[in-house]
Amino acid sequence: MALHRCRVKLVSDRCDGHDLCVEIQREVPRELRCSQAEPAGYGETRGNGPNCGCRTPADLKDLVCRELRDNIVESTHIGFVRIKAA
């Protein structure tokens, strides 16, 4: 099965967010796709910098798929899937 690249923002109380590109097996709307130039994994960090203590959830791919299923309209509107840091 083909992998699709989804734009994700990992957020927590400690920082404004970390941009991620997560590869999942579910189809991703065009508005939420990472460009092919963006590497998979962590991208830009905002807020308190990379040492803010945010941890990626172990089940990140499952959380992204669930968020796409449950809140695709909101995610498409804001341009990324919002996931809470572990």
C-alpha cells in the first residue's frame, strides 16, 4: 500500500508547536499534504525551541489517521493535523 505524507503540528502547553511530516497509509487531502521537498519527521520548531521537552506520541500515525477521520474539516481549514505531544 502506498504511503501518503501528511502535514502535522505537534502541540503542547510548553511550546507553540513542531511541524512534522508524517507518512501514513491513508489518503491525505491535497491541503494537508507535505511537499516532496519536505523530509519526513521533524521540521520547523516554534516557541521555546527544540529543548522545550515535547515528545512525539508512540502511536503518532494512528493518532493522525484518527484525527483525519474525526476532524478532517477542521484540519483542512487550518492546513495541518493538530496532535497533542505525549
